[in-house]
Amino acid sequence: MFDKNLICVTGLPRAGSTLLCQLLGLHPEIYSPGHSSPLNEALRNLRHSLGDSTFFASQLDLNPGLMHQRLVSAFQGFTRGWFAEAPEQWVVDKNRGWLRTIELARLIAPKVRMIVCIRDLGQIFGSVETQHRKTLLFEFPDHLDPDTPSTRANRIFGDGGIVGWPLRSIEGLQDLQGVDLYPHLYYLAFEKLMEDPVDAMNRIWDWLGLAHVKWDPNNIPVTPSESDSHYRMKYRHQTFPSIRKPEHHRIAPRIEASLAQKFRWYYQQFYPHLLPRPVPQPGGSAPAPGQKLPPRVP
């Protein structure tokens, strides 16, 4: 069996996951490499490979229950081996893919904890645009059309875009029927992490059931970050010895309004104060807002 406590760090790009991994590593009971891991992809590819094997399929006729239990044990053994170098009981694995494989994570590690990093979508786009202007002659790894901000926004927030697909995965979490996700999910707002990082981390320690750790936001160890050349320097993952509140990014009002409209469910759930106020109708009350999703934030 998998005898570690797994913490999956996931969520939206440009929402503080790299910093969070850096801060999780400050706790003496947590092993946090600080960068993205291919563990999630390896497990998914293994499942796909076995699922496409006709020889494996023939084994299911013998005893499907036993075969499934063998797989559970094998996947847990693979995951245990992945963290073989970690003496700590808690281990961190960072990958946005965990958002769409939470059921797999819970099967391998029944007590898994998943921290989902979120941020105002307009500021995510503004962060990407700011970095793009610094690297204008570097092509995006996914070959985004570089002609206009609106074109880039449509691609980035599309269903297959670097922000769009994890957004859809967050939305899809509510559709898991008969699964109690509340003990396993924690949504961490980038803005709160920046405003009061000590309090934000204390709340996470409490949620994990760990003792608080004293640390100085102006003096933190720098850990290895991502291979930014893989992303053509468009989505930087730098770590710093102190927490610096980022600048507020100004984006085109039309793009900002489009994001709020297209992802209204997201703003209703996490940033209702950023939604434009409804305009009262002549001779009547203001139009009713869309149905608010049930809260899922611990």
C-alpha cells in the first residue's frame, strides 16, 4: 500500500503553485521538490497502456476483482517508489493533471489532499501578456497567434488552452456524484497568499493537521523551479528569497468583461466581488444573477 500522505498541488497557471510548493517545503514533515512532476502523466499512461493491451484484457476473464486489486497494489507501489528518497511522511506532487484525475489520486492514496491554486482570470491573462511583451520574438510553445491580445485570450482560455482546460476541470469537479470531495480539496486564492502569506500557510497547516511553522516571508530558501525553456519563457516559474506582491496588470476592458461573462460560474464561486453589478431594469428589479454553485472551499 501507499504509506505516505500525498499532497497534490494543482490549479491554474500563474496562480502561485510554484510559490506554494516552495512554502510547503518549509515544514519539516513535508517533502516538496518545488517543481512539476511527471508522476501523474506516468500513471495515466500506464493505465492507458494496460487498457489497450489485448493480453491484459484476456486476464480479466479469470478474476476481474483480483486483477483490479493487483493494479491498485501495483500503482501504489509505483507511487511509493517515486518518493523512495523522501523520509518525510508528507510528500508533494505538483501537476495540473491531478485536477482531472482526482478519482485516480484517491484510489492510490485514499487520504490524498489536493490544493487548487486559483486567481482572478484577468490578472492571469495580464501576467501572461506582461511576460509575452518581454519575449516578443519567442514563439509560444503551443503556437498561439501573436497578432492581438484578444486572439491570445481566446486561445489561452479555450477548452484546450493552457488556462481553459484546467478551468473546465475545476468546473467539472462538481459533477462527481457520490464522492465527498470536501475533506480532500482546498482552494487557495493567489491574492490571499500574497496579502498575508503567513496566515494563508497557517490555514493550510491547520487543514493538513500539522503544527504551524515559524518562517519569515522576507527570508525563504530558494528551490529549483520549472524548465522555463520548455515554455519558451512565456510562463515563468521563478522562485525568490522573499515574497513580492506582483504589480496589478491592466488589460483591455473588453477582454476583462468577456472573461467575466464566459466564466461567470468561476467568478460567482471564488470572486463574486469582481463581477459587474447588474443594472436595474426600468420599472422593475435588477435581473437575478446566475445560480451560485455550492461552496467547496474548506
